[in-house]
Amino acid sequence: MSVSMNSAIETLGKAPKQHSRHLPTVHLNPLNFAALPASENTKSRPPEWVVARLVGNEKVEQEGGPSKGRYRLVVDGIEVEMTYSRVGDDLIIIDHTEVPAALRGRKVGERLVRQGIEDARRDGIEIIPLCLFAKAQIGRHPEWHHVLRRS
């Protein structure tokens, strides 16, 4: 049975709340978006299953110049951004993350921070998170700490 994300959320709105206090967790198969039964044990699901309350497949874009840049994401026509400053070739400072109220709780800010971490790891760049949101997100993910500048 194929259903849209919104109808899956409405249909399975009573699924166990595992990831948020505010939104129901609805697991979908990304290949055909067939909703899982609410009683299904989602902890044993393989990683290719996604959570519908998270942002879909919107692409995080990076825009940057020699001294400043930003990551941006547009969800439901609303822009989210994380800005950073470059300090030399091997250090960036994350200075601001803006998530409008309409998108809060949907992990869009975390996606921006995650993309910045992945890019820093790939490029051998260290990060100083001055933005309190980015600092909190990195604090929640010990696997990201290796990109932090150690002073």
C-alpha cells in the first residue's frame, strides 16, 4: 500500500514517540513509502528506513567565498541557514544558525550542522562552534568531536 508522508503521519499518529516529545514517529520505507504497522519494533529496522517527521530529501546547499559562507536548506518554501567564517585554510567558525519557528523540531538545523561536520571531516578542516545551537548539536554527537579545534 502506497501512501503520502502526510497521510502516513495522520494514519499512524499513535506510533510510539521515540525521537520527539512533540511529533509522532512514523517509519517509512524510502523506496515505496509504505508505512510500517504501528506495532512494528522499529529499533530492529535497518538504517535505510527513514523517519517521516524528519525533513525529506531536500538538498543542503553550501554557498561560500574566501572568508564567509553558509549552508542553506529550503523546506516547504522556508529557508534555514547556518553561517560560518573561514580562518585560514584549515579552520571555520560556525557563527549562526537560523531555524524559523515553523520548522523547529524537524531536525533541519541538525542537518545543516551535520553537513558542515561531514564537509569538515572530508576536507581536513577543524571547527569552532560559536553558535550556541551548533555547539549544543555537536555536544550531543560525540562522533563529531574529532573535527573540533583543540586549543
